[in-house]
Amino acid sequence: MITIDEQKCTLCGECVPICVRRILQMGEGSVEIIDPGMCLYCGHCKAVCPADAFQFSEGNDQFLPVPSKEEIPSAAPFFRFLRRRRSLRLYQARSVEKTKLTLLIEAGRYAPTGSNRQACEYAVVGGRKALDEVCTLAIRNLQEQGKELQKVIDEYTRKRRPLPEDIASRQTLPSVWDRIARKWEEGVDQLLHHAPALIVIHMKKGLATTPEIDAAIASTHMVLMAETLGLGTCYIGFLIWAIENSKKLKSFLGIPEDNKALVAFTVGYPKVEFLRFVARNPARANWVGEFEG
């Protein structure tokens, strides 16, 4: 719930135009809330109010002063920092401290979400025994998916029919998953790369307006925070496929049945030091309209 302290409000009007839902208007003694039920609780009004007249029933103590402009990194070093992050698949055996993993979750918590739904939840896995169980369940499920996919591919081949686009794009997966399974039996982890920690972002189905985007933004905050803590990360897309196809794995991770796993990434201390930035293809962008500078 949001309220306005009429004694503090100076009628400066800063809050009215910044309200996303346009539910604020100038009153006689203070700004008025026209329709409280339409509020997104985004906090823009409180963030710009010089008198701090807005009060929130939850999270009111989190509206701390923003850093000064001098504290914000300039573009060049920040861009270098962004380029520094890359996928890590060689980890030290040492575990990742819970305090650092908590900082990653906090970084994800403050990521923007569509309509301010804040629906992201996190499953955090640590310890060799638990991680090995995740690997075993995931690889077993991926193999099963691979067998079913191969049956479909073989049927199209037998009938000499071209593979549909969605199947053609996945036709190499059965062999890839078989190779991962064989390596796992040999003691080599090509799924989670023997990482000491794993984080899965999931959320209740139907709660968010943009679930995939919300999870992607949150995870980006988290993996960049990991870089500042001396940690490396790697996104594991295959694990999401396994979680969403294995009730046993989903249950083991503590993810509710009506929640959907969206992003997974490993976390750990690097066993290798990268000396150069990663290469990327040129950006493909079309510019519409007129621009200056």
C-alpha cells in the first residue's frame, strides 16, 4: 500500500509526470492518489520526491539515496568490464561461500521486471553430492528426450520427408546428449563442468507478464555481480530442458510443480585466467528516423 504524508508534501509536482500509471494529481494541500489499485509499486514517485512524502507499507526502508554521479563508472571502463565476462567451464574445487551466492541473488532481486511483477525465484545448489545428483537426473532425462527425438527423425527419414524446421534445428542433440552421458559415466562432467555451485531461476506460471525476459535480465545482473566477486559463470541451457521434462529433478531442486524453470547457470572460482576479450560478430542494427552525434 502507498500513502502520502500531507504534512511533508510541498506540492512541487515532481511525482506527477513520472508516475507510470498516471494516478497522481495535484491537490489543494498535497498530491493525491486517484486510483491506488492501479499502482505498480515501482517507487518512482518516492525516488524523485525531495520531501520523501511517499510511504510504502513494504520495502519503505530500501529507498536509500542513489550513488553520486562521481561513483558511476565512466563508459570506457564499464564497457571493458562487460566484455570481460565470458563463459567459464574450468572451475577450482573450492566451494563458493554462501555470502557471495546471496549477493548474486540480491543482484537478481534488484533487476527490473515487466509490470514490476518481481516473480523471480531461485534454486541454489551447492556441495558435490547434490550437484552430482542434479547431473545424474538431468543427463538421464536428456538421454530419454534424445531417444524420443531420434525416433521422430528416423520416421521422417524412413518416409523420405524433409524434417520440420523445429526438428531440423535439434537433430544433432541425440548424439550430443549421448556423448554427455558417456562422459558422465567416465567421471567427466560436460553438463555442469564440475562447478561447485548452481543457480536456477524459476517463477510461478502466469504470474509474470514477461517471464523469459525477466529471468534473463536478473541472470545478467547476477553473472556480472559474480565477476566483481572473483567468480566465473556459465549458462546451462540443456539443464532447463531437463528440469521441465523431469518431475523428479524439479522436485529435487525444490521448484514447485506449477513453476517454470527459465535460466540456469553454474558458479565457481576460475581455474584458468583469460588474457583477452571474447570475439563477437558485428552488430546487426537498422536505424529508423534521424539521429545526431
